[in-house]
Amino acid sequence: MTETRDDNVTWLTQEAYDRLKGELEHLSGPGRTEIADRIEAAREEGDLRENGGYHAAKEEQGKIEARILQLRQILNNARVGEAPRSSGTVSPGMTVTIRFEGDDEEAVYLLASREESGAPIDVISPKSPLGAAINGKRVGETASYPLPRGGEASVEIIEAVPYGGD
């Protein structure tokens, strides 16, 4: 089933898609085999109640299976390439320049999935408080978002342009 709603689509560069696909292939094949071998070796050591190696391997197996499910979900909802957008409106895949209220300094971020964390600039998730607040805003508008310890912060959108990968 293909999702077409933008809320469920994860826009990825080809590089990020290939990296995640490679991780999924490794975990689904050699990764599963390796952990199964470790579990079997630990099982042969005897009493499972007091076998730390067995319990550690089982925990690792659970983490691998959870990551496999996460990767499948990301890749099933992924679109490779540029998200449909235009300069001037903040959306995922945009380089956004903002100014925090009361600060003269500007900050530049890429609004993108955390899977794009290999980008050479700081990445803000569209699902984070700041990312959600600025998503959809236009240049010149102000966005407010909740702070972790209470209160709010405001930012002004200075610029929003498609990310060029530089």
C-alpha cells in the first residue's frame, strides 16, 4: 500500500535511502544469523537463568528486530528526491534561516527527518517542537513553540530555500 498523505511520507536523499536500505539488508540477513549464532552458543553454556551472555544476546536480538521494523516503515513511506516545495515557505527538505526572539544572531537548519543526520548542517525534525512550529510558515512570519521546562520561545523566519546538499 502506498501512502500519499504528506504527513506519512519521509523525503530522503538517494544517499540516505541507500544507506538505510543497506542497513536493513545487513540486519535482515547477516545480522540475524550472527545474533542467532550468539544465542545458540550462549544456550549451550548451560543454565539460562544465570547466563548473562544469553540474556544480552536476546536483548540485542530484540533491538535488531525493532530496528528492522523501523527501517521497513521508513523505507515503505520514503520518497527519494526533492519534496514538492517552493522557496519562501518552510517545509521538509528546506534550509531554513531563523532568528530567535531577543537575539541578533541567525541560525541555519535543515528541516528534515533525523535519518538525514549526515547532512553538513544541523538538522531539525519536522516532528520536534521547533520543527513543527516553523513547518508551513512563510518568510517574515513568527512561530512560537513550547520549551521543555515550560514557557515558549519565538523565532522569525528569515529565509527558506530548498536544500542543495552543500
